[in-house]
Amino acid sequence: MCPPEHFRVTYSINPWMDPGKPVDLPLAIAQWEHLRDRYLELGHTVEVLEPQPDLPDMVYAANGATVVDGRVLGARFAHPERAGEAVAHRDWYLSHGFADVREPEHINEGEGDFAITASWLLAGRGFRSSPLSHGEVQEFFGRPVIGLDLVDPRYYHLDTALCVLDDAVDGAVMYYPEAFSPGSRAVLARLFPDAIVADAADARAFGMNSVSDGHHVLVPQAAQGLFEPLRKRGFEPVGVDLGELLKGGGSVKCCTAELRS
């Protein structure tokens, strides 16, 4: 995770970003700290990436790399405003004992567009990550990639439209169908017939931008329609409010890079 000490919205690279709406920085920091503290209370370890003043979106740590089996595929950002983040993440991994760190050839924004299930690596495309990154990530991690087309610019990354609830169980996902092309919806329905299917209100609340440890699901508090379906599937939803960070187009998952060893 990376604290939002320098978080601000001074440019717009997704539909949620409006430079005309001021950010309450103390509130953003307090909300981020609340999320960090929930992880710690649940027994997880939180590593902290040092924020940089000229990179206001560094708080969205999920975008900096993808880590599977201790191997790291770095990011190559689509927009120049975020390009420097890739170097900061790469340097952190290299200085923290990750020996196999690959700088990518093709544009990808880390776990923004890559999600891991028991059998597959789901890969989003359409707004940020290049389709060419799908072959690159498959070759690097040796996991079969399922490409999914995003069609609604509000859900510009896969992690705004789909959440893996248990990476040991292939069917344990939730997603918002309307974020995907008809063909990709059909693929999702075939792969995950028992998935939790979100409605428009919970998608707008960034409910898909959640993080699960296989039991607890840290989910944006406003996505109330997801709480009961999660409980019925045996998960324990933990509501968190990251309303200030949503002004930059991110919530729980965007703020969380998962270090899969």
C-alpha cells in the first residue's frame, strides 16, 4: 500500500476524475489508514511504498505490478502522468528481496487489469492495458490467460468490474456484466455460473473494487447490495469508506497490491 500523502486530482484520465472537485486530503489519509488498519486487524501484513510528491496517483498501488508465485511483472502505464510509478514499484520489489522482476514490453497496469483465479489469469483490455500484454503475462507466469473486453469507460480496469473472492476456488467471483462486451459476458457466464452478479448501483459504488482473503471481503461501504449475497456464499463482508479516493477512480482494490509468494 502507498499512503495518499500527495493525493490530488489535477488531471482527468478516467471518468471519475474531476479536477474541479477538491480533495479533502486529511480525510483521504484517514480513510486510507482505516483500510490499512482493517488489514492489520485481520492478521495481514502491510508493506508500505513511499509516496512521491509528483505522483499523486501512487495511492493506487495495485496498478504498479502483478505478483504471482513470488515473480513480479512490472507495469507500463498508458498515461504519461503515471509513468513514473512503474519505476518506483520496480525499485521497491528489487530492494525487498524479489529476485525475478520483469520490466514489461507492452502496456499493462498491473492488478488493475490482471486477476488471479485457481486455474486462470483473467486479463482486461479495452481502455488501458494492451491486448499484447496478455501473451506477455501468460509467457512470464506460465498460467493460461482469459482475455475480457471492457466496454464502459467508467469501468476502465478489470478490477472495477470483477473481483476474485477466493483464488483457490474458480467459481468464487463477483462481477458487473454490463461492464463487459457481449462475448466476454458469455465467457464469464460459462466460466463462473455461480458468480455473484452485481447490479448497476453496487458497480457505481465501486463494489467490484474489493479485496478478499478467501473469507473476509473488504468492500466499499456504499455497495450495500453485495453484503447479503456475500454472506450467503460464506464470506464475511467488511465495509470500508474510501469516498475521497473514489474521486481519483479507485477504492479498496486499487489501493492494495497483493504480494503472492
